[in-house]
Amino acid sequence: MEAIRYIISALLWLLFFAFLLRVILQFVRADFRNPISQAVLRVTNPLVLPLRRVIPPIGKVDLASVVALLLVQVAAICIELWLSGVGIPPVGALVQVMLIDLARKILQFYLVALIIYAVLSWVAPGTYSPASALLDRICEPLINPVRRVIPPIGGLDLSVVFVMILLGALLRLL
């Protein structure tokens, strides 16, 4: 039973990750012709497109994608609680758990993205790949403000390290 619960939890995490990536890619105005972006769209469109018919965007924010992310998050939490035999908490507690878990997963996503970004910059600097192009679009908004305050030291750009420390501290607060 524990193995089945793990498999379901991992699949729910991957599904959540796809919806989170969709929202982030829209937020950073990533290239949606990128093969990875196309895959994310294909996975998330079955839920987002029907929602888009009833939930219009607000300015440049695709509210349907955000609502889809929240729905997937709530469903994942409810399924995991049900599988563990805990039962579904009252709505107020469920919203609180959802928001904290959402913040935690976003911070974890960015930590992993920054680690991959840093490793790619050391191993294959200046090379193009669809993944590195998306990582640049995702990570640069976090790194650039720190880069303006802390310039490269001896040719080493330590801004990624400082952003990772900050994100790790925020994760510990949650």
C-alpha cells in the first residue's frame, strides 16, 4: 500500500509541477514555441481551456491557469490525505494547508531550477538548449536584482548562491 501511495503522490506532484510551470512560464513571458513549453501546454490544456471559457484573464494574468493550479493543488492534497487515512479537513484548514504547501512547492521549484541553472552555467556556458533557454527566463527575474547589488567577484557570479540562501531561509520559515 505504501508503494501505491508513493506512486500516486509522485504522479500528483508531476501534474502539479506541470501546472505550476505553465503559470510561471506565462508570468516570465517565456517562448511558448519551445518544445518543453509545448509539452506543458499539452498536459495542462484539458483543464485550462475549459476554465478559460468562464474565467477571463485579468490584464496580462491568465487567471484560468492560476485557478487550474489551485484546483490541482487542492485535489492533490485531498487525495493524499484520503490515501493516508486522515480525512479531509474543514475548508478553512484546507485553504491554509493549500497555501502553505503551494508556497513551499514554489520555493522548492525555484531552488531546484537555480541549482540546475548554476550547474549548466558551469558545465556548458553559452550553449543553447530548450531547457537552458527556459531556465534563463525562469531564473533571471530572481537573479538580476541581486546581481545589481552584488556584482561578480573575480569573474564568479555569486548572485545565484545568495538567491538560493534566501529561498532556503524562506523555506525554513514555512
